[in-house]
Amino acid sequence: MKLRSLSVLILTLLLAGCASIGFAPEMSGEVVLGGEEDESAQDEQPSGDDGSGDQDDTSDPGDDSDPGSDPGSDPDPGSSDNGTDYDQDGYSDDVDCDDWNAEVHPGAEEVACDGHDNDCDGLFHPDDTDDDGDGYSECLGDCDDLEVTIGDGMPEVQCDGIDQDCDGIDLCDDPADPADPPVPPSAAPTTPDCAGASLLGVAGSTATSTSGSLSAADSSFGSGPWYYDSYQVFVLLPSFYSVNLVSPDFDAWVEVYDSNCNLVTADDDSFGGTDASAQLFSTGLGEEFYLVATSYYPQGIGSYTISIE
């Protein structure tokens, strides 16, 4: 007991002496000298930890936006997910198939020939569709979009009663129309009967001519039909010749055939007004030709004079 009491007394005196000179033993057994903390003795704390165990949270608890984003900026306005109505037609771009055109949106009236699917149903106006597959729709000038041989610029068939090229007339309706250049009526399925031609004579240094008339009793060709008279002529001298057809009653059309009844040349109005003049070159030496007096329009009748000079 005495020894234990002595130990306690000595410890008490030591502690009192240490306190008087600035020593303060800590519970951990480490000593703080002169009131300065030994940094190596401090327990490491997480950043923002004030020692109380609470983390220092500097973020705004009411801000749930992505870090680094501008809270004042809008999402991408061009995204269809946002339903932006660019053309202000009441339909956003997630349902409007052309949101830059206010005339195009679901339920809009389909407009012909504007090149748009106005109601966004995947179909165009019927007039925009090429129904016969000839490359032309009604909007592109096809006047019969159920017939593949009819369309803007299609070849015209002479005087068949059909306007193949959609210019508003059949080929033989208007010989003065540049869109319908004159073509020989003999381009029809049949040609004149050269074997039944009347002898006109021999062409040489002077004009050879005759007068006649066209009527329904004459020979005819084509489905018009075209009435005609044919004449046989022999040319003795090599030269250029004019074959002229003049009529006060019908629009004259003159044709020249060779000895095999093949068309050589033809003319409509080159002699002035509705009179015709076809130019012919012959080597002479009795070369044989057939001259045909007929009309430009089908069923032309009346008097005429035909000559070669």
C-alpha cells in the first residue's frame, strides 16, 4: 500500500511539473509542444469534412441539370422528339412531313401539280401521277394519261383523229402550225395509183401544164380520204424543175413520184397563199415521173391547174 501510494504521488508531481513548462500529454500518448499541432499527428479528413462527419456539399439541391450544362439553354430545336412547329401550321415536325411549308401537313387539301404530298399520306395528287408509264403525267402535259402513245412531244400520227402530242390539234388540222409541219398525204397507208396516171407530156424548155378538178368520184388514198389526179411526164433535159399546183378552191398539195412510184418530193404552200410548188432535179434523157394533184386537207374538191417548168 505504501509503495502504491508513493507511485501515485510521484505521477501527480510529474504531471504538475509538465503542466508548468507547457507539456500536455494527450490520451493518445502523443505530446503537443508549445501549442503547435504536429501535422503528421492529425487524422486525415475527406475534403469538405469539418470533422463533424458531414460532407461539404456546394451544389444547389434544387438543380438537377447535367453538370456543366447551361441551365438557360434550350434542347436542340431541330430534334423531332421536341415537336417543334417551324412553319407555324399547327403541326410539329414529328408529324409534319414538310415542316418548312405551311401548306403541307396532315389533313391538308391535296393540290395538283405542286410537287408536294400536301396531306402527308405518302401519295400525290392523281394529276401528278404518270398512270400509263410514258414519262408524262397530266401535270407534265399528258392529255390522255391512260394511253402510252399520247403525251407531250409524242410522235403525231397524221389525220387519225387523235392528238398524240397533246398540242390541241391533230396533225392535219392546221398546216400553218409550226408544231404540225406539213407531211405528204401519201404517208397514209396507201399511195397513188401511178399505173393509172394520165399522160401529161414531155417536159423540156417550155412549161407543160393541164387543168382538172378534184371530186368525190376521183381516186383517193388514205383514210381521209384524199382525192387525187395523177399525171405521167417525161423529162428530156437535165435541170431543176418546178412542179406547180394552183387551185382557187382547196389548199393545194402536190407530190412527185419516180418511175417506181416512190415519193421524191412534195409541197404545200410554196407557190404563194395555198398554192404549191415542189422543186425537182432531173438528169434528163427521158427520165419518167408521176405528178399528183391533191389537197392538204382530206376531201378537198374543186378546180386546179398543174404544170412542170
